[in-house]
Amino acid sequence: MSQASVTKGPRRADAQRNYELILAAARTAVAERGGNIVLEDIARDAGVGIGTLYRHFPTRQDLLEATFLNEALELKDRARALADETASLEALVGWLRLQMDFGAHGRSMGAAVMNAKHTEGSPIQTACLGMRDAGAVLLRRAQDDGLVREDIDMIDLLRLTHGIVLASEQARDNQRVDSMFELVIAGIRR
Amino acid sequence: MSQASVTKGPRRADAQRNYELILAAARTAVAERGGNIVLEDIARDAGVGIGTLYRHFPTRQDLLEATFLNEALELKDRARALADETASLEALVGWLRLQMDFGAHGRSMGAAVMNAKHTEGSPIQTACLGMRDAGAVLLRRAQDDGLVREDIDMIDLLRLTHGIVLASEQARDNQRVDSMFELVIAGIRR
DNA sequence: TACTATACGGAGGAATCCTCCGTTTGCAAG
DNA sequence: CTTGCAAACGGAGGATTCCTCCGTATAGTA
């Protein structure tokens, strides 16, 4: 789904292979334990030395961002698909729900990554902007249809949905997540 | 303001004194660095050994909770004061804003503590429940006045405000915090 | 096959956490 | 005031995790 994992410039075959092994191990670990992954464990799971992990991902943040990158790309694609298929408000609401699902799946790493300030022009920065812009199209459609207030913007909406995920992280309670989300949707309606 | 720091049972004078020194140092540190405090630093600032710190607060969570306890008590008092002084909706909104201010001040520790599952009957659990109940009175009043939807409850409302604080932690942007909060308020109105 | 730029791997130093236990001290009883 | 001891102190040090550094191995090329 979406453009396969972004490959860096020309590298030796073993480097490329290890890069992907590490990323795969990190994705699994993040899904299980969230941002509290132990980097030495990732390296062991990937079957590489800790030095290799640090060469590919110099900081913890780098690894987490790479883990999240594919999801950002997929969320962008999903936004575009929804724009083609579904009525404006339903599309917007459906996409925001996807944000929460992805966020919960990644144990809120998505939210943490989204909100961090990224280097200008970095892959993750580009992916986040692309995702947000794709969402903004959905918002614009719903506003043009007169269904959503004009003074809402996508940045606030994304932050709020991520906030719901963050605040519900320990007390995993889908019932409450739904009612909070519904409350937010009520707030953006015209 | 509010009942002074909750003192434990009969203790030796030095124990009581150190308990308070540690707590004071922890409050300062949390205000500055949030939940990432280094416990050895706290002990040094308080002028006690690390062993003493751990005797009084066996786990990091214990210390953070104690740090937050006074704030919870004060928020309870503020809710009661607002109930006496102000129109129902304004009181509710004002109190929720206080929640966010306190949360931001404590670097989101409040939210983290509130959402953690506490031992039944522990001081922090009691304080959180007391605070929430006091807030629920404000909500009830606004609902009775027909200004707020009946299907809203205080748990969701608190989580949402804490979610806003959490999601805005890095990108400290008061403008956006306000607009998200306003959006939530719009969502609870009738 | 030989050469070298590239990549690998893990030992080990630093930061932080937390426990354990020998030493000190408040305070109550005599 | 002394004495006795439960209560409290404090910090050395083991465990965990992070991250760097550098000697070793190898992919790709000529």
C-alpha cells in the first residue's frame, strides 16, 4: 500500500538489507510497547549489532520517525481515496477516525512524531505536511458544502484527535474515545 | 490555599521535614522539566540522600502523584468557589481553563497522573475523584440551565482538556490551544 | 584475485534507576 | 541527664539503557 518504504541513495546491499530489518523490528516493537522500545532489543530482533542500528538511525527520534513514515504516507493516500468516494462530511469524519486508529495502533507514537518540530525538508516533515494537506482537502470540501464551520483548520483538528489518543492511552476505553470524538465533531459542525 | 500538604501519620520530626523538603524540590523541578526529573537531582536539591528520597517515595510515580496532589485539592476548591460566584456556563468554562493552565504549568504531569489508574482509596485517588466531582457540579448546573447537552460527562471533558494540553506540549502555541478549547466548548453546547 | 571504501559488531563509558545495609539520631522511659 | 532502640539517614554499588568508538569483515570493482 502506498509507495514502498523510501529507499535512500546508493548503498551496499548489506546496508540496505539491515536498514529494512531494523525498521521491521522497530515497527513490531512500537506496535507492542509504544515509544518505550529498548534499542538493544530492536537490534537483536533484527539480527544486527547495536552499532549498526545507530549508524542507520543516529538518534532514537530518527528511528521512531522512520517507523511512522509509512503510516503518514498511507494516511495521505486514504485521504485522497475518501475524497473520491464519499460524501464530504463522512469523508472528513472517517479520515479523522483513521487518524485515531493509526495513532492507537502505533501507541501514540504518531502523535508524538507529528507534533515534534522536524528539520525543514526532511522526509518525515514532507510526509507529515503531505498528509495534513490531503486532510485539509477533505475539510475544505465539507466547509464548501456548508457542513463545517469556516474557522476550523486541519492543524487544530489533527491535534485534537491526537490529544484524544494521548489522553486515552493508559485507560484504553473505546467507549470514551468515541464519545470524545463525537463531541469534537459536534464542535466543528455548522 | 486549600488544606495544607497532607501530613502522614506520626513520624519523627526529621522524617517530616525531609518529606517536605523533597516535595518542595520536586515541585520546582516538575515545573521546570516536567516528568523527566532526575531523582538524584531532586535529592541533592532537597539536601537529603537518595536513599531518603526513595524511602518517602518508593516509586517515581509516587513522587509525581504527591507533587500533583495539592493542585488537585486546589482545583477542587476553585470549582466550589466558581459555583458560588459565577453564572453556570462561565463557571464551567472558567474551571476547564484552569485545568489547562494547571496542566501546562505542571508540564502535563497533571494529565498523566489523572489518567493513571490509582490504588483504590489512595490519597491521590481520593483527591482526583474529589476534584472531578466538584467539577461535575459545575457541569450539572450548566446542564440544568439548558446550556450544555445532557449526554456530556465530566470524565470526557477532563480528558479532552488534558488531551489538548498533552498534544500541545512541544509546540507551545497558546493561540491554537485557545481555538481547540473553543472548539470543544462549542461541541458541548446545546 | 586483490584492493578499498563501506559497513559491521560489540566492548565499554556515561547516565539514571533503585536496593541494601551499616551508621546516625530523635525521643521516650528511667 | 543518660540510655536504648526503633526510626530514619545516606550513599556505595549493581542493574539497565543509552550511545560512541574503533578494530574487523565484506561487497563491489578493477
